[in-house]
Amino acid sequence: MFDYAKRGILNGNIDVVTEAVLGAARGAVEVCFDLVGVMALWYGFAAGGEEYDTSEVPEVKVGEVQNGKCVNVV
């Protein structure tokens, strides 16, 4: 972008500068929309996780596996 802007300013060709500025702005807006989409996705995951009641989850017993068998289950 800066190379086009320098050439446009030095040569008096404002069209090149305008194209460079608008192209950079267009790219920045696209990145912003992409980030908003990702943030909305993660917010949805977090909101769904808040509604999940962990009191209904059965307790998992932890043990040790030896020769393919579970031993010393706590």
C-alpha cells in the first residue's frame, strides 16, 4: 500500500492513492467481520455451557489400568 501511495503522491496521481486506501480499508473491514463471527461463535459455546447443569452428571470412578484391566478403583 505504501509503495502505491508514495508513487501516487510523488506523481500527482491521486487515483492510485485512493485505490490503495480503499483497498486497505476494505481488507480491514473484512477482518473485523471475520473476528466478530468467531467471537459470536465462542459466545454461543460459552452461553450453552452456562446452561448445562453439572449436578446431574454421574460421578466417574478413577482407577489404574494393568494388563488391560481396571484395578484399584477409587
